[in-house]
Amino acid sequence: MTLPWLTGAKEHINRTIEQQRLGHALLIVGTEGVGKQQLANWLARRLLCLGPDAGQACGECRSCRLMGGASHPDFFPVGIPEDKKEIPVDAIRALSEKLVLTPGIGSNRIGLINEAEAMNINAANALLKTLEEPADNAWLILVSHQPARLPATIRSRCQPITLHPPERPIALDWLAEHCPNHQREQLAQALSLSGEAPLAARELLEEDGLEFGIQVLDALLAIAQGQPVTSRIDEYWWKSPARTWRWLALWSSVLVRHAHRLQSEQLPLDRKLPSGLDPRGMAGLWEQALSGRALSASSVRHDLLMIKWLLEWEAVNHGGTSN
């Protein structure tokens, strides 16, 4: 998938490589859905390619073929394990051990840490040791949606690469190409709701995404107006937990900003925002929705988690507090 707005970042990185100024650890940050993961994967392929051409991986050498098959012996991706909410220390220790091994192909090794802010304190400390004593011809690429959650000692040892959302005409044209069944107005609405991040907007538009998001919003507003939780929830919510938690987190983030009287997106189709929301309670609901989304692929009882979340949403709107 080509993301045209990454061209400038790739050109900058290539100049840094040519001038031998690429740090051994890089931290790619930006809004979720702006293309950080794609840039990190491109850089890993670029550094591992045996014959890069014009600043791009050739796509034909043995290294490129193995990267395409996700079986490269010198590429070590790390993320949040299934059924976990954080990156454990054992995963970082294993990564550090692999980075000092003799390369199986070429001369370089790459470690890639996705959602780096999810490292627990022991994992972060283990990574710090690797950053302080980097192995020759080994690179670490960290990807983070929330770099402020990373220890300052780690951020200070990484070369930052910040990705910003593209200009709206570029984003709209890209969305129109990849979401041809949606009107321009829907594309613009999805961009607004996703912080102008095209990949996140595309997620919202997938299948009946935008329509489903409106259904979730209508249920929240109805509960806020006094309708019982049981009358509004649908079993489809927990049959598609990733989508449901994504929308609950999105609407929560809008309402958190509203509760703090900060500038926020307008709700679609002239829906009215609830008044008198407790900022602390809304922040707690937002964090819970993010946690639910992180567990969306696990075997936890999402029906119970969502009902609990909605009951706390009801309490926030009727003078209670969210735990």
C-alpha cells in the first residue's frame, strides 16, 4: 500500500543514511493511523536489503524475499503479546540477545518495537542497557503513539522521526481511492473523527464502520438521557469487540475534551453533546475503552466488560463516578 505523504520522511531518512548520520536507535512518533508502522517496515527493509536502489529496497534480493515472507533471520519485531496489556521484560531481553548475534544474511540486524510505550518498567530498563551499549551494525526502531509515556532516558537516546497527518486534500484523495463506496462528505467526517490520520479514517469506514459508530453514539446518548443500558446494547457489540472498543474510545476522547471545555469535534448529524460531564469520570472511561481495545483479540468476556463500561457511563451522566 503506497502512502504518498511518507515520501518526504523517506527522503530525509535516505539522506541521513547516505551521510552516515542515522542513529542506532530511532523513535517514530505521530498520531495513530498516520503510517508509522509502514515507515518502520520500509526502513527495516531498506537497511536489510543487500542491494538498495535509489534509496529503496530492491525487492528482489534474498533479504527482500525473506522480509516479504516474514521469515528474515535478522529482523526481530516485538509487540504486546496476545492476552497481555504490556510488553514484558522477557521480550526485550530476548530482543537484546538476538541483536548481538552474527547476522544470518548481509551485515545488519534490526529490532522493531511496536507500541513501545507499552513496555513495563522492567522492560524499559532492559532496553535502556541495550541503548547505552549498542551492537555494531544493529538498529533499533521504536514506534509509539504516545511517546510521553516512554521514560525520558529512552527518548533522549533515540533519534526522533515525527510523522504529521497529511494535508486534507491529499488525505481525501487517498481515501477516495481506497474507499470508493463512500461519499466525499463521509470521507471528510471520518478524517475529522480520526484526527486527520488517513489510515485510522479508513478503519472507521471499513464495512459498515461509520454507520456502526453512529449506532454506538446514539446508544450512549440515549443512556445519558435516561434509557436503561439493557435496552440499548446489542450482542453485535461484543461479537466485533475491536470495532466496538475503537468507537467507544473515540467517542470518549471527544467527550473528554468536551468535559474539559477544550476544542473538540462536533458530533455528526447534529447530535447534541451531553452537558455537565465529570472530566475525571470521562477520562477513566476513555482509559477503560483503550484497555478493552488492547484486549480485543483475547478471550476475555467482552460482553461483561462492555456492560460494566456502559453502567459507568450511565453513572457519569447521572451524578455518579467512574471507578
